[in-house]
Amino acid sequence: MSDDDAKGPGPTSLSVTGALKAVTRTPVEVLEPAFIVGEVKLADGTVLKLRILVNTAYRLEGLTDEAGRPAYQLESLVIPSVVKWEAKP
């Protein structure tokens, strides 16, 4: 575990100042594709299980957070399934 990992998660967004500019994407191979699993509860009582598979990763050149960590763009597949729902009569 790196020192950055021990400090917990970093900022959730990037600060971009000035005029928008084109960003170069550099492909980064995904070595160990893994499903990320989470649940989402909807207002009607439905609970969805989401499995997310990251297919492709790109490093966004020249964009970093306040700590200097690089920004990435991910291409992924989201696979939803219904875990719980309330049947309507």
C-alpha cells in the first residue's frame, strides 16, 4: 500500500481553471479486469445490484488532482439485476 492509499481517498473531482482545452488520452492496459459490485436503492423500494466491468482505461494527460495524481477515463459495462422489489397488485 502506498502512502497515498494510507491517507484515504483523494478529492472526488478535478479543478480545471481557464479556457477548456483538448486533452490527450493515453490507453493504459487493464491487467486484472474485475467486477466492481454495488447496490442502488430506488424510491419505489426496488434494490438493484450493479456489477461494473472496466473494459478500457485512459490516462488523461496533463490533468491531475490537487495531490498530483493523474486523472483517468474508464470505459465500462454495467450489468444490473433486481435484488428486491415490491409487486404491485
